[in-house]
Amino acid sequence: MTTFEVINPATEEVVRSVGLTSAEETDAAIARAHAAYPAWRAVAPGDRARLLRRFADAVDADIENLAKLEVANAGHTIGNARWEAGNVRDVLTYYSASPERLSGKQIPVPGGVNMTFHEPLGVVGVIVPWNFPMPIAGWGFAPALAAGNTVVLKPAELTPLTAIRLGELAREAGIPEDVFQVLPGKGSVVGQRFVDHPAVRKVVFTGSTEVGKQIMAGCAAQVKRVTLELGGKNANIVFADADLEKAAATAPYGVFDNAGQDCCARSLILVQASVYEKFMELLEPAVNGVVVGDPRLEMTEMGPLISAGHHAKVSSYVDDSAPVAFRGSAPLGPGYWFPPTVVTPPDLRHPLASDEIFGPVVAVVPFEEEADAVTMANHTEYGLSGSIWTRDVGRAFRVARGVEAGNLSVNSHSSVRYWTPFGGFKQSGLGRELGPDALDAFTETKNVFISTEE
Ligand code: NAP
Ligand code: MG
């Protein structure tokens, strides 16, 4: 079996070696998931709910262990990693309430009774990126299992450790082995089999827009269902009437959290020209205040980038000619460290203002009028998230309705709550995860008419 060495991005030390699943092993796992499906969908709703709650309890009891695994594997700060493990628990608990509530409709028709059913799909393949290994896995597998599907899950090659542990916890909780299988391995091997294998009826993919397009094209061959959560270049719009102190104090955390490796990172700050100078004066100390360092320490706010390769990619955006306004600090020595960096590109065509850099780099660009801010926020092919800072309620609503993005926050940078829908406009994705309607993405509607005529 070929293996992959998992590297701690804060130290560059090997954490563990993980076996890579081959194409043949993937096919065998899919076949087992397919065989396990009839029994799993037949489990009584209350029993399936209980199994998911037990799974949530097992995750809850293992939060510290899961968090430490993520700190070592992905360099996430310990505080973030605990939140991420807790999010898996919460998502499982939330969807554990749905098996008994998966009701269809009775629709009035002449000559009989008409009913709809929400049928599970079969085997669902979940493909996860390296930036949020735990939450993104849970957003796929929890509603998929709740709806009665079986799941094969592929973590990113770089970050398999917490997914492997979640698979163990599911088995400890009593979820049958073939109902939820974790298959560490390469996207081009395991992920590709999810796309190509006819027994996989749906692919849930989170990752780059480039790979997402290939997945969608591949799934088209079988009209396979697909949910895509892709990249983002998200605007943080600061109006002159905003609480500028608060907007500037929170802006670094809206983009530098998880070292900027967040599809929702507000990596483009649009500031109304009349307060641009003042905002930059307030932003500099806020950026300098971001505590970058050993992710195991409670006080740390930002860890390293995920890998040497990703560090090289982020660095390529900030060469000697880059319009750097100011930078925070980062440790020297081993680890893929990159300091929080603020740049001022001349316009939105500049790659710093238009590319998803996926690192701790934020571009600040001024705008004149409200309409300009909306146009500028929409200049990108992406449409995932964004923030609006203003004290004017009417403006907050106008701009929130005007920005073409799936997740907007006013006077806040939050994008994700497990009980509200999450997903992208335009090339940021297709479909929605989380929230009350997520089960629709893991079921087909079946209509049945029963004649009552003699
Ligand atoms: P990626 O390169 O697209 O990889 C994502 C996943 O797809 C990995 O598990 C990868 O496996 C797998 N994969 C790669 N090629 C594949 C193929 N041909 N067929 C099937 N699977 C394949 O993305 P990444 O670099 O890991 O993650 C960063 C990106 O994810 C960013 O663009 C970010 O915006 C996006 N993201 C979006 C959201 C959202 O909810 N919208 C959330 C988080 C991240 P390997 O790891 O083995 O290559
Ligand atoms: Mg990749």
C-alpha cells in the first residue's frame, strides 16, 4: 500500500504515515456502501435519529483529542480546532432531529389521494478540502446519513487525521461500518472514482472552483447529483457612517482567521474614500495585534499555512513589487509561516484584488458612492460571502440585496451557523448546505397517486 506522510505545518515534522486508498479499494468500498444502503434506509426513523445522537455524543467526548489532531495536522489554533470539532457534534445533533420529520405532502387531486415522499439517493460521495477538514466533512455526512443514504468520504490527502478519527467514532456509536466509510487518498484516484462509479448517486464537493468544474463535468455523464462549495473573493464593505473603530478592529479577523485559508475570508476591503485614511490608521494596529504563532497555545490567533507548496503560492502574490501597505509578524524558523499582510492594489483588475489568494493577504481599495461599492463587490466571478459595515438600516438592506453572494453579514463577519443555509452564487458553487432545507439535497421527491375509484 502506498502511504502519505502527514506533516505538521507549524514544525515541518512528520506526524504520521497514512495509507492511500487505491482505485480498486475505492470501488470495493463503494460496493459495500451500496450493499449496506437498503438496510440503512429501512432503519426506523427514531432509531436512525438515536444512532446520530450517539455519534454526536462520541464526538463530544472526543473534542479535545480531535482538536489536538487538527492542530498537529492542519496548524489550526487550538481554540478554532475545538470549535470545529464542536461544529461536527452540533451538525450531527441538528440533523438527528430530521429522520422523524422528513414528511412529504398530501396534495388535493380528483379521483384519489396524492402523496410525496423524500426518498434517499443511495451512496453519497463526500470530497473534503484541507482548510476545514472537520466541519466540511460533517456538513456532508450528517444530513446525508440522516436522510437514509450511505456515505463514502474522502478527506484531502494533506489532512486525513480527523476524518479517520470521525470514522472510528461513528463505529463506536453503532453506525454500521459500511454505512459511513472514510477513504483517505488522492483526489485523482478516490475522488475520481466517486465521480465515475455509477453506484455513487451524488457527489458533495468542497474545494477549488477549478476542480469543482471538472467534478461537475464528470458527474454530467451520469446526470449525477452534485453540490459544489467552491472559492470566494469576498468583499468587506465599510461605509463612512459605520462604527469605524469596530470595523477596523474586526477586519483582520474577518480575513486572517485560519491564516486566510477560508473560502469566506473577507480578502477585499472596500472603504468609502472619505474615511479611507482614517480606516487605514485604525487598521494598522489591529493587524499588528494579531497573535501569530504556536497554534497549541490558547492565546494564538493565527497559525501557519498548510504546506510548503501553498506557502510558495501565497508568497508569489507578495513579491518585491507588491503594493504592501503594512504587515504583521510571524515566527521565523521551521513551519510555513506567513505574516498578515495588507496591500493596496491600484484597481480591481490587479490579481491581489481579484484572485482568491487563500492566505493572510488582504487588499484595501477605496470607493466613492454606495452603488460603486455594490458594483465593485460584484466584479468577481465568485459570490460566496461578504460583510457590510454601516449604521444606516436602509443601506444595509439595499447593499445586502445588491451583492451577489450567498452569505452576507451586516456589522459582523459571520458566515456559518449550522442552522442557516450556506453556499455560493456564481462560480462559488451550486446548491446549499446546512440549515433547515439541507435534506432536500440528499433526497429525491417521489410523487405517488392512489386511485380511490371503484
Ligand atoms: P482542491 O484542490 O480543489 O481539492 C479539494 C478536494 O478535492 C481534495 O480532497 C482533493 O483531493 C480533491 N480532488 C482534487 N482533484 C480531484 C479530482 N480530479 N476528482 C475528485 N476529487 C479531486 O481544493 P483545496 O486546494 O484542497 O482547497 C482550497 C479550495 O477550497 C479553495 O478554493 C477554497 O475556496 C475552497 N473551499 C470552499 C469552501 C466553500 O464552502 N465554498 C469551503 C472551504 C474551501 P487531494 O487533497 O488529494 O488533492
Ligand atoms: Mg488542491
